[in-house]
Amino acid sequence: MKKIEAIIKPFKLEEVKDALAREGIPGVTVTEVKGFGRQKGHKEMYRGAEYVVEFLPKVKLEVVVTDDKLAAVLGAITKAAATGRIGDGKIFVLNVEDAVRIRTGETGDIVVE
């Protein structure tokens, strides 16, 4: 199993959620986060004063998939989240040793299918 963590632009969330549903992904965890990378924030004006917004709002998606679905899910997220501009985000893939469904005690791949 693999855990996919994707940091994307907030306005792309619905498109990514729909793309994951088309790939048969039944659930996803979403967290509102802030951060910066090469984009380095931006300057804004408020009541005539200029200030720097260093941490930009982003959305973090977390989903665990079986190894056979990994490539399809990565492709779906990449395609749906892309705008072609700096700051589109990143995707991280981590190994998952095991998973347990709390309600039934089931373990393994069946938990994420």
C-alpha cells in the first residue's frame, strides 16, 4: 500500500476529488494548510500599506491506495490539479506497512479498497 499526500491549490480541490472518484477512490482526507516553495508568497495592499503574504493557502489531500492503483491515482491528481503555473503543488508517495479498519478489525489491502 502507498499513502499519497498531495499539496494543491484550493480552487482545484473539486476537480481532483472528481478525478479520484472516477478512479474508484472511495475516500480522501482533506486539510487546509499554508506554506510556500519556489513561489515564495506575494505582496498585497491593505488600506494603502503593502505587506508580504509569505505562507500561501493550500489544500493537502491524503489517500491510501493499493500498489496497483498508484500510477492511475497519481496521473489523475496530476492532470486535475495542474494549471501550468508555478505553485501548482507537489505529490509525495510513502510506503504504508499496514492498515486496520477499526469497526471490523480487518487489516491489509481490503481496508483501502
